[in-house]
Amino acid sequence: MLGRAAPGVCQVVAVANQQQNRNMATLKAISIRLKSVKNIQKITQSMKMVSAAKYTRAERDLKAARPYGEGAVQFYERAEVAAPEDDPKQLYIAMTSDRGLCGAVHTGVSKVIRTRLQEPGAENIKVICVGDKSRGILQRLYGKHIISVCNEIGRLPPTFNDACKIAGAILTSDYEFGSGKIVYNKFRSVVSYQQSDLPLFSQKAVESAPKLATYDSLDADVIQSYMEFSLASMLFYALKEGACSEQSSRMTAMDNASKNAGEMIDKLTLTFNRTRQAVITRELIEIISGAAALD
Amino acid sequence: MAFRGVLRNVARRLQVRSYASDVAKGDDMALTFAAGNKVFYDKVVVKQVDVPSLSGAFGILPKHVPTLAVLRPGVVTVIENDGKTSKIFVSSGTVTVNDDSSVQVLAEEAHPLENLDRGAAQESLSKAQSEFNSAANEKAKAEAAIAVEVAEEILKAASG
């Protein structure tokens, strides 16, 4: 009993000892922390500047890509192509990137797909992850739905070549889907984006579209080439929209982070000065009371 | 003031009339011509578009029957409403004519004819030809054949 109590006492003493020289240590600790927060602020500020520059470029590119994407989807809307009911196989493409620190752009896209995968009929859905971030989010719970992952997205502005490579990977994946969706972030303004989707269809779905008969001089070859190219154009458009949303969102996120760091710096400076003052006061009291004791 | 108002009215009426004397509003041909690198026309009403397709070159006028086509390398000619023609070289892509008479020309890459350089085209043609001759497998051969075709067309467009 006594033996067991003894170490406890020792501990208390140790704590008391620690507390005794704590004032000096906190001063040091606070200044270290202050410095690190200042460094973090510098980093977030420069990240904001970088993403602001990248954002301007992305927005300019997006302006050029918008008519392109709209043009690619027009045919499917005009011809009233619908997903075939007898083919439940679906393909979802998550358009994200490799880079984080940009708010909820990647989570938003992944969430749309995750919600879909929780609904009944999910066993017929396969997912292609574009960008490491969506893979990171979806892999653990829905790993068996993922058929392929593209990475190295987001470091450089997306090009048509990137879109072609992704389209090639989809076409050679041997997954015969009836319909599908490209889930991406649609850029609306600097502070706002929205998850949105573009339709994907199989050749069979297009061939059985009700209004396809109005289109002249079509054969299977033309439709196939047309669809392959329009897949690449839609992916290109989605990549551009995604890149623009990501940069604008990163800009906002880094701006907020810098502001928060500023607040933290203010508070820490205050605590630091108070503690410093307290230490000085205490030392003075010690000297004065020491001198008084001598009298 | 009143005079100006009358003038404006007349101007408006004239404008309306010019629309009416052209084609009826719903049958205007709205052209969207975009490439990966640039947008040339975004829903602009034009008179005529000539495109080179895999099944042969064809011209599109307003009220063209809806169709789909795949572009082959060549020159797309757009005749605008004021009679101005612009010639743009495209490498590949698609043409869609919809039932509302809107036309989408989507190219992988497109450049105005005046930006093409004959010397560079010649160079890339000879490079593509040597690649074609030294291609090891079927896939490389097909890719080189496409490169040769594009280079030949650029050369033809740039010199013609």
C-alpha cells in the first residue's frame, strides 16, 4: 500500500518541479510557436499568390473551353439520348486532382459518388478516379468499384492530350457500360463552384435514341469515332472546369488560412508579452524582497 | 430629342427588317467552332460552313439536314453573314448539325491558315515519313500514317 503510494508522491513532486521553472520555458515555447506560425503564414500567403496566378490562367482557359464542352453535350441533348433501361452497368468518372489544400473541391466530387454507391444497385457501378485525391477518399470503402486511377493531374494546366489519354484508358478498360456520368466541379465564380455532371452513353444507347433517325448519313463507324472524340472533348472540358474551381477554391482556402494565422500571431504575441512582463515582475520582486530581507 | 427618338425608331425598324429579309430567326445557322486551343465562333450566325469530313468534304447551309461527321485534316471555310470568309486549318474533330440548325465544329487543334508555315510543314512531313518507314509495329505505323496525312494537308493548305 505504502509502496504503491510512494511513486505517486514522487510524481507530484516532479510536477511541482516542472511547474517551478515553467515560466521561463513557456516564454521560450511561446516564441518558438510564434515563429512557426509566422512561417506557416508566409507559406500560405505565397501559396495564395501562386494559386491566384494559376487561377487567372485557368479562368482564361476555361472561357475558351466552355463553348467546346457545351458543343460536345449538345448532340446528346438534341438527339434525346437516354440511358438504356435493360443495361444497368454504369460508369462514374471522378474528376479531381492530386493536390490538396483547396477546400472541399475533392470531397464534394467524391461525396456525390459515395452517395450513389450507397444506394441500391451499386454493384453495377464502376468508378474511374482521375486524380489521387478521389482515390484516397474512395479507395478504403469502395475499393472494389474502382477500375483505374489517373494521377499527375493538377500540377500543370490540363491539356487535350491529358483528356485523350484518359479517354483512351476508358475505351480500353474492357468495361461495357450502358451509361455513366462524369462528375466534376463546375466553376461559377471565384467563391463558388458546384458539383455537376456530364452524361456518358454507350454506342448502343446512342443508336437507339428516339431522334437519331432525323440525323442523316450515319453509320456505325462514324458514330463510334464521333463518340470517342466527344468523350475526349467532354473530359477536356471537365478537366478545365475542375482545374479552375480547384485554383479558385485554393485561393480562398489559403486566404482564410493566412487570416487565421494572423489572428493566432496576434494572440500569441499578446501572451508572449504578458509572460515576459510577468517574468520581469517576478524577478524584480525576488530582488527587492531579497534586499528587504537583508535590512 | 424627338428627332433623335424618331431616328432611333427608324434604325430599329431597319434592323428588324434586315433580320426578316435574311432568313427567319429560328432558322439561323448558329455556328460554334472551337478547338482545344481557341474558340473561333461561339454561337455566331453565319452563312455557310465548308468542312472536310471522312466521308468527303461538304458545305453546310442553314436548314441543313441534321447529321454527324468526323473531321479529317483539312481546311474549314466559314462564310460569315457579311460575306467575309475565314479559312481555318483543323487536324481532326467532329461536326454536328442539329435539328435546330445549330452547327458545332469541334476540332482537336485548329489554326487560321495565315499562321501556317510552309517550311515547318515540309519539315514535319519528311519527319513523319521517315517515322512511317521505320515504324516497328502496326500501332506506330498507324500513328505515323496519321502524322503524314496531317503534314501533307498542312502543306497543301499552306501552299494553296
